[in-house]
Amino acid sequence: AAGVIQSPRHLIKEKRETATLKCYPIPRHDTVYWYQQGPGQDPQFLISFYEKMQSDKGSIPDRFSAQQFSDYHSELNMSSLELGDSALYFCASSPQGMNTEAFFGQGTRLTVV
Amino acid sequence: DAKTTQPTSMDCAEGRAANLPCNHSTISGNEYVYWYRQIHSQGPQYIIHGLKNNETNEMASLIITEDRKSSTLILPHATLRDTAVYYCIVRVAYRDDKIIFGKGTRLHILP
């Protein structure tokens, strides 16, 4: 079965650079969530989209922005990268309807040097 | 903020049942109990969820107390591959309701 696809799997950037992470949800899933997981930390919710509109926002820095496109894939844009942005970034998707579960991708490991 | 309380860590012998408790005393009537696990640095994996009735699937069983203030995830025959951090989450099961991860339980399966 198709899963949530994230790209790239690994990314190395220098401080003050920009990074773009991509997430391709499971087909027919209309909701996408982004999470950040620092070393030794639990996943922290950043932002979510439902039907291409932002539906909720967590502790996402102002330097980060995200959007969901017409094909439901989503991109997380990160600017002015800092060393503390080094983390695993997970995307999850869930389908239409009630009583649903969210499925996570394998993540993008971002290293800022 | 996370609405659940779980033990920080637990051990279980391989082949035995692993019983992971979770307290969610402030759960609302429209909130479900979800369980996810994360095997080292992989994406969190959905295990099971339920509202008030006990649930079972190919991975685990979920036992929810009658007052819904606590639950137990049961892995019937634990294997080394079940070593992971297990998260108990309460969540309104609307399509766009976010998942808030708490501290979770680090489960060690011992050979």
C-alpha cells in the first residue's frame, strides 16, 4: 500500500540558508500535518492543512512557512536556518471523514552546520 | 499540552504480553484514545484507537476502562522488534485534528 512520501530523506544546509521539505500524502488523504523532532525529544506539532487551507498551527517559527497544493502535496519552507533547526521533520496525512487515523512518513533529517 | 500520563519506561520479556498503561483522566466525551509507536528515529506508526469499547487488531489490543479515564495497550506476544517509544494520545477523531505527542513509554523487550 502507498505510504506518505517525504523528500529528501536527508538534507544538510548551512546557517542562514533556506530549505524546502516536501510531503506527498497517501492518495485520497486531504489532511497533512508537519512535525519537528529534535534530538532526544518527542515530535512537536508545527502546522496542518485540510483541503489546501491551513487548519491548525503549533509552535512553528515565523521563519518557517508551509502550504498544501492542489494535488494535496505539501511543502515546508524554512528560511534563515539556525543550528537549532537540526531535527527530524515528519509529515503525516489522514483521510476524509470521522474516526480516522493519521499515517506518518519516514521523515527528513535536516542538519544545519 | 498532552492530556495523558504514561510510565517513562518499561521492560518486558520476549514472548510475553506487554501491557502499557495510560492515564487520561480529563478525556472528553468526543475524544478517542490513540496509540502510536516510534521505533528509533522512524516515523511514528499507528497502532490502534478506540472510543469506549475494547478494540483489537493484528498488532495489539486496547482496553479502555468503563469511566474512560485510563487504558491499557496490550502487545500479546512481544518481540525484539517491538522495542520502541509508545505514545498514548487523546484526540477528537475529526479528519484535521492534530496529534499531540506526550512523553511516551520507552518499552524495552528483553531477549
